Amino acid sequence: MKVYIASPGYNRGEREVNEEISSALENGGFETFLEHRDLPGYNDLKAALKTDHESKAREIAVRTMGGLKLVSYLRECQAAVINITGRTPDEGSVLVAGMAYTKCIPMVFYKSGSRTPLGGCESPLIEYLRLGRTVRNIPDIPGKLRDLIEQEKDDLEDVEGLLEVWRERGLEALVQEIKVS
């Protein structure tokens, strides 16, 4: 299973954390995708982004970088690790979390500190996405991801069972089944 690591990578320290997350996942039996390591032409594209806001080179870079990231994520990765360490989460990481949520793939949030704008709490939306999916130590990421993958399988079986009730006995029976469980 390939895991997209969504994390800021603006400086050497952040990239080192990304590499550490990647190593923990790879040692846990997962494949990983890191933008700065695996996205072809990443550094050239990043340099072009720093050009004049009206330039054609910047427009091409934005379209290419965004498109490549989106395609590589949506087509190749079946899980995500979202690094939200820091006072506020990186906007690219939040975007990937949203895409992972809409794609219904397992995701683990990594947050090593408690510094936030809301006294230990992120925005309500991020808090909702994080419920039961957050670890504070990098070595815990692979195990948490495996647990979430198993939980997803169990949830899928539950949903399939409810759909079977609906098909066989109708909507009223489905409602009763949900009330009982």
C-alpha cells in the first residue's frame, strides 16, 4: 500500500521530519510518496513559483505542480499521513486531508506538539477529521495506520450488511436495524 505523506517541506528540518515519517512507514511495510523526493521536477517547479505573479512560467508551474501532485496522490496512494505539527497546519496538508476524506481512504494525523491557535484545538473541521486518527510519535504511525485499515474493513462489512438488510427487507427494516445497533 502506498502512503502519501502530506507535510510542509519548506526547510531542511521539515524535510528531515518527512524523511523520518517515510522511513518509519517503509520499515513498517508501506511504500511512501514524498513531494520533494518523488515528484519529478519538484525543485524546478518550486523555483518557477517564485517568479513574477503574472508570468507565464509561474502559471505553468502552478498548473503542473498542482496537477502532478493531485494525479500522483489520487492515482497512486491508498492512504495518507497528514503532518499538522506547528501552530497552524500547512494548507497543502489540509488540502490532502480533505481529498483523503472524500476518497474515503485511511489517514493518520501526526502532531508532535500542542501549540495551536485555539488552546490545544485545531479548527473544528480539522478536529473532526483527526478523531481517533492522531499520533504524537513518528514510530507509532505505521501501527495506527494498520489499525485504521482494519477498522475500515470492519466498517465496510457493517455497511454491506446494512445494505443487504435494505435490499432484502426494505427501508423500514434498515431503520430498525440501525436503531438496534
